[in-house]
Amino acid sequence: MFNRKHGFSEAFVRGCHSKRLSKRDYEELGRCDSLEDVKTYLESISDYSDYLRNVQPPVKPEDIVACCKRRHVKEFNTCQHQASPPLSTFLEYLTYGHMIDNLMLALNGMLHGRSSEEILDKCSPIGLFDSLPSVVISGNVQELYRLVLVDTPLAKYLSGAVSAADLDELNVELIRNVLYKEYLQDFMKFCSTLDLRTNELMKNLLDLEADRHAIRITVNSFGTELSKSVRTTLYTNFGTMHPDGFVRLATCETVDEVKQVLVTYPGFHEVAAKDDAHDVDRGLRILELESCQRVLAEQFNLAAFYAFSKFQENELSNLMWLTECIAQRQKSSLGEGLICIDTHL
Amino acid sequence: MSNQNRLQVAPTVTQLAVIKLRLQGAVRGHALLKKKADALTLRHRAVLKAIVERKTTLGEIMREAHFSWTRARHAGGESVKHAVLDGVERAKVRVRASEENVAGVKIPKFFLRDTGAEQRRMELAGLGRGGARVREARGAFEKAMTLLSELASLQTAFVTLDEAIRTTNRRVNALENYVTPRLQNTVKYILGELDELEREEFFRLKKVQAKKKRDVEQAEREVAEIVADDEALRIASEELRAYDDVVRGEGGRGAGGNLIETEQDEDLLF
């Protein structure tokens, strides 16, 4: 049943996934001394050669990252074009995250009076929607909502979360996070309509994502003027730590306190044991990717697509880290940012 | 040569005083400028040392700062970059320039001034992802910026001082090798001329004196001559008379008679 509808897409995704850079590739890349070497190595892996061919020396980190991004976008788009419901809806949900980023970009641009081309340049191609350029033209929130966003899937998040008063400049970041929260909750709701196995797997993944979201907001809001009550409103209404863990997170004031909260949860025990504050973030990402890895081990469910997109993101950020490290001659810190989960089981 | 290397002045005593005054000024100026050059050089060396020191640390710190920004981008994804870029309203720090006086040379000095612009939107940049890293990067860049402004002050100071030292040294050398010798030569020349004049004057006086003496002598001689002439005339006339007397026969006095004392002479009776 699943195979008849989504078999091809799944096979495609797995095919793409098997061509992800492996741990060995990263090790090889880590030995490169210049970006030209990186380029040569990536070209030798057949998938990248198409994208890297046009890169002229001197190679800049952005070039390589852009190539990787183009490749991901292409993979994703191919997948999306093949998809039929419910996979197509599922994939659309995956784009909403990028859409939120794009919308925020446009909002910021609007507040600064930028031109729409300039903004579209910066937008992620996965999360483009038709009315995005017109965000810039709209003057205030009501108009924005009425004219621009009402047709987009984001409308239902926005209506609940934002009032006109919120659109002063401080709140752009807040809106982003509120939207993200709403998005996660909606995604969760959508997943419960899918088949049982997908639902189960997605619940795990989204729970983790919700926890990450909450923890990151907590850690990043230290030392800012974000009040605790506002912080609470940014937490999702589900997650492994929901509800009492979130309540406790809301009162945290230092990273150590956050760790104390995390220690009580078996899943996060290891993460909390790390010393550095930033290791928490890294630990969470590793956790996420590991569970994605587990998801990919199973077949016949849609969660694999989610996992796939997460691995894409990870590859992008790994490549970015790697190229920047090489460009800035900071290879000693290479291990700090790279997260290699061996994709080939 | 002496004509080339001295001022064209009339060799008078007044000029001599003026030139001497100038020479004194030049010497004093030379000493002062020399001192100034020394002070500047001292400062110059100190600045150079500081620059070298700053530059070595700057490389490190800038690398650190850039890398911390990379960390922020890594943690926050690309969106955090735009959030940060759009989050800037007003510059948080501005560079202000003031002046410092080193031995009369005005050296521009830069320092950072916190404008106190509230970065309200920046506060929350990367709230969902990488906010802490962004703040770290901000701290790192602030540190780098302080160092940069210091380096900028030092660098401009270096250039300004260099220029000033060169000018001062040029002046010192000019005073030492050109102005002072010239003035000295002039003084020498004037003194020489004055001496010459004096000698000339003396000689002239002597000449005049000699001439006067000669004149006096001449006059005396003339007077004597006149007197002698008169005498001769008188003698002649006396003799004439005597001859007359003789002619008239009244005296057998021959020529051996006292011709001079004719008056008292008794007539000679033959």
C-alpha cells in the first residue's frame, strides 16, 4: 500500500541519503589544507561535481556551501514533485520551517525598507511562497495578514500568535519563535492523522524537536530582556519534558540550572553531563540525528523524509563549518562543530 | 667663497649687533629643536614598539572574533546572519578623535565611544538558535574593535611623528650646517671689514699727520728762507751803501771792513 504510493519517493530519498558525506569523507576533507583541495575531493564524489564545476578559483566557503544547498534543494524539489498525498502534505509541512524564516526575513526587510529583490535573494528557496515579495509592500500587520499571508499556510499560525501591537521591532524574533511553536504543534496534529507507525516515529522526533526548541530558547534568553512569562509562551504544548519540565525550564537563570533540569530526564542525561554550555546544543543535535538515524532504519513510513531533511541540514552545517575552519586556518577546532553520524549502517 | 656663504650686509657695527643677535637665536633654536627631535624620536620608538605588540595580538584576536562569528552561524544557521544584519539600528560604538600634544606635534588619537544605542532587537537575535553564540561573537568583536582603534591611533601617531621628526631633523640640520655657519661667517666678515676700516682709518690719520708735519716744516722752511732773503737784501743794500760811501771817498776802508756793522762804524778816514 505504502510502496505503491510513496515507494519511489522513499527509494529516491534513501538513494540520496546513501550519497551523504560519510564519516570517512569528513575525515578526508579534514585533511585538506585549502578550499581547492576540498573542492577537488568533493568533485571526486560524483554527486557534487555537477554543482562544483562552475565554481571559479579562488574558492570561497560560501561557494561550496551554496553548492551543497543547491543540491539539497534539488533533491527536495524532485521529491516534492513526485509526491502524492499524504506525502505531499507532509513535505509541505517540512517547508514551513523555511517559510517562517523567509517571512521573518521579509518582515525585517519591510521594517528597514529594503527592496523585494534584495530580500528574495536571501530567502531560502525551499520556503518560498508566491506572495513573499508583497510582504515588503504591505505597511502594517492587518494589511500584511489580510493581503499577503491569508493564502499561505502560515496564516493559521499567525492569526493566533500575532496582534498588530506585536509588530514592533523587538518582536520579530519573538514572532519567529511563536510561529515555530505553532508550527510544531500543528505538525504534531497533522502527524496524528497519518498512519500509526509514522505517527509514532514522528511523535518521538517532534517531541525531541520541541524539547530542543524550549531548551534553546531558555539558554539563549539568558542575559536578555526576555521575561520569564514570555519565555513560557514560547514553549510548545507537547514534548517529552512537557509540562513540568517546561515549567522548571521557565524559571532557570543559568545554564547549570538547565542542566539540572535535564539530568532528571533519561534521554538528556548524557547531554547534561557536558561541561560547556554550547555542548548542550551540540548534544541535542547529536541526539536528534541519532533518532533520525533510527527512523531511517525502518521502512514504509513518512518519518524517513523528516529524518532525511534533518540530515540534509546537518550536512550543510557540517560543510559550512568545515570550509570555514579550513579557510580561517582553525583546523584544530574542526571537531567542535562537525557532527558525523555514520549514515551507512 | 666667503662671499657665497654669508649674508649680504653692510659691514657696520649696527649690522654686527643684529647679526650677532640672530646668531644667538639660531644657536638657541638649534638646541631647542635638537631636544624636540630627541623627544619625538623617543616617542616614535615607543609607538613603534606598541604597534608591533598590538599587531601580533590583533591577528590572534581578529581570528578569534571571526571564528566566533562562524560558530554563531554554525549554531544559528543562515537565518541568524540576516537577523543580526537587520537587527542593527544605530552603531553601538563610534570612533572619536582627539588630539595629543607631544613636543608641539599634534597627534590624533582615536578612541571608541559607546553610543549607548540599545540593541533591543539584537538582544533576541537567534533566540531559537545560536543566540548565545551571537552574543559571544559580539563580545569578541567588541574586543577586537577596541584593539583596532588603539592600533589606528598608534598607526597615525607613527606616521605623524615620522613626518614631524623628519621636519625637525631637517630644521636642525639646516640650522647646524647652513644658518649658523653663515651667520658666523657674516660676523667674521663684518669684524674683518671693521678691522680693515680701522686700519685704514689709522693709516689715513697717520698720513694726514705726516702731511701736516710736512706742511709745517715746509712753512717753517719758507719763513726761514724769507728771513734769509731779507737779510741778504739788507746786506746787499748795506754793501751798496758802503760801496757808495767808498765811492764817495770818504773812507779808506776796504772791503775788509766790518761790513755788517756799518752803522756803528766810524767813518774811516784816510
